[in-house]
Amino acid sequence: MNSSLSLLLIALIVALSAGLLTWFVIDLGATSMKRYRANFTENAKFQVQEFFLFIDPRRLFVVNIGIMILGTLLAWIVSGSMIIALPVFIFLALMPRLLYAFMRQRRLRNFEEQLPDALMMLSGGLRAGVGLNSAITQLVAEAHAPLGQEFSLLLREQRLGVTLEQSLNNLARRMPTQTTTLVVSAMRIATETGGGLAETLERTANTIRSRLQMEGKIRALTAQGKLQAWVVGALPLGLMAVLNNMEPEAMSMLWHSRIGWATLLVIFIFEFLGIFVIRKIVTIDV
């Protein structure tokens, strides 16, 4: 009787401990999810507005969570291993940041490529006798995104009473590139000193065009090295996939043992370091 009571008491203590631990995990998960949702929606709201997109960030959060869950389940079903599904989950969690960084970098590059023609258009308008605001209005009417969007916002700020200097500073803050800084500095100096703004814009446009041509030549010359980095990085992964199909029993140790997991970790570390070093070598700042 005493032994049965002791076993019952131990079972109750274990059940109570398991319940408390489950409650703690659920509460911690709910708190973490609320914090992640708040950070995600706050960042997404700023990021979509930066691209002049008006999308509810709460919908983006739901889409992101759905993609993370479905992608992880699909990786688990296909591979049959949580070791493969976990990196997929982490990658899908980081994918919004990576996508935003890629889209922002592309937007900045498109803005820089549009600047020389835009400055020549402003210079032509000023030489024709129109004011700077009228020339910018004509530019906004004819330019494509993202340059047209940014200069349209500059005009709206001026209509609300913001000075030209502050509007140019806001433009440089929104588009933080060396080219934008050069244009803003040239326009500020020309307007403050009373110099020829049309000639300044024309010289700045020629300087930017020469710089972009040099960057284009460098990208063309280093394209082979960048492609080589991705090919060398993808070769071991492709070889593992081929060997897994040819010899699944021999490769099972790589997916279902601690030694195999440690080997995969070392492989991914060296893969990342190799791609990082090669891209650093072929990346030349003008």
C-alpha cells in the first residue's frame, strides 16, 4: 500500500511538473510571438512605405508565418530529418530581411542610374528660364520610379513649408549613396553662393555618368569571379544531393548521426567563408 501511494505521489509530482513546464513553454512562446509580431509589423510598415507601397503589415506577417511553416514542413517531409528542416526554417525567418536588403540595393542602383539624365533635364529647364521648382515638376511628370517618386516627395515637402536645403537633406537620408550626396552638396552650394546652378548640375551629371561607366566596367570584369564563387559554393551541395540519391544508406550517417551533423556544420561554415572571401576579393569600391 505504501509503495502504491509513493508511486501515485511521484506520478502526481511528475504530472504537475510537466504541466508547469508546458505552461511555461507556451507562455514563453506566446510572449516571443507577440514580440516578434510587433517588431515585424513595425519594420515592415517602414519598409513598404520606403518603397511607396501601401500594404497592411499585418497581412505580410501572416504570409511570412505561413511560408515559414509550410516551407519547414515540406523540407521535413522531403528530407525526413529535422536537421535539414531547421536551417530551412531559419532561412525563411531571415528571408524578409534579405529580400528587403536586395530590393533596397536595387532601388538605390536604379536611382543612381537615373540621376545623370535627370540632372541634364533640370539643367536644360533652368537654361530655358524656368525656376527650379518648375523644372523639378516637369522632371517628376516624365521620370519613372524610383527617381520620380523621390523628387515628387521633395516637391510635396516644399509645398508644406520645408526649405529646399532640408528637403535635399531628407532626399540624401532616404537615398544614402555617394552619388546622391554629391548631387545634394552641389545643389546646396550653388543655391547658397548664387552660382550657376545649370552649369553645376551639368558638370555633376557628367561626373556621375563617368563614375557609373567605370562601375559598369568593373562589374563586367568581376562577374566571372562572382559566378565562380557561387559555382564553387554550390558544387559540394550538389555532390551531396547526387550521392544521397546514389547511395542513400551510406549517406544516412551524414543526416542521422552526431558525427554527420558535425560534418555538415563544418561544411556550411567553410562554404560561407569561401563565398564571403571570394566576394570580398572581387568587390571593388570606386
